[in-house]
Amino acid sequence: MYQSYETDHSNHVHQLVVAVSRHLYITSDGKLKHQKKALEAKLDRPDSHTKRHVVHYLIRDHFSGLFYAEVTDTENSFSVFDFLYRAWSKKEYHPLYGVPYALTVPKNVRAVWPSLVPFLEEITIEPIDVTSGFQGGVRDIRTWEDDLRCGLYKSGQIKRHPPFWHRRNPA
């Protein structure tokens, strides 16, 4: 069954994605590498990590399309709670901030952080199941990975205004 929803304003619904990259990994000397053939690493299956895979954390405002992202690797992953705190906090360098009324929570995120949904309910943020067939964030991850590969982000510094600052129309 196909589900859809509308948003009336910014911070109405945020879409959360935490995913292990299928193409990017970190070499033993700390360099970012791209592999054309997709890797089969899964967030909720650490035994599937064959390399030091890149891990993406993204949150997108469904209304405006604006998204905020952070990246790490499988050896240095951090809590989704820490990411959400930073994403929803006011930042000097990024325009996305504020707590939404609802948050889409993918199954892999629920599996890795089972206390996330009860926490969201406790603070009155409606958790929304990501249904099968919903490809939330896939386009954002591809764009983000292209930016990383092109060297727009290096050693914690943005070389130019990153494209994720710009509003994108949700697909």
C-alpha cells in the first residue's frame, strides 16, 4: 500500500536517513575512496562491513527540501541522538534548525537504536514508519556522495557553500 503525506510548513515533517555508503570507504591511510561496484554493507549488520565504510547521517525538511548532513565511518559511528541534537540546534553555518512535529524513521535506524521511537513519542514528535518502496533520502545520499567525491568537503572544512544549503524540491 502506498502512503503519502503533505506538509504545510517547515519543521512539519523531517525525513531521517542513516546509511552505510554502498560506494565510499576510507583507506588505511585515511583517504576517501570510491568503488564503482556497490558494496553490500548494512547499518544494522556490522558483520557485513568489509571495509572502513563511510556512514551518512542526513535529515531533510520535507516542506522546503533543505537538508543537513554529517559523515563518519563505520569505525567512528555515533548515536543518532547526537546527530538529531546537532541537526535541530541553531547553527551559525547552516540554516536548518528546529524540532519537527513528525520524523520519518527507517527500519534500519529503528533496529540499531530501538529507544529512538519511544524517545520521540515522549517528546511529542510523531514517528512515521518508512514504508517499503519509499526511497527517502536516496537522492540526497547520491548528491552528498558526489560532493564528497568532488572534494567539496575535506578535513572538516567546506571549500564553498555546500549544495545541501540550497533548498531542493522533494522528489
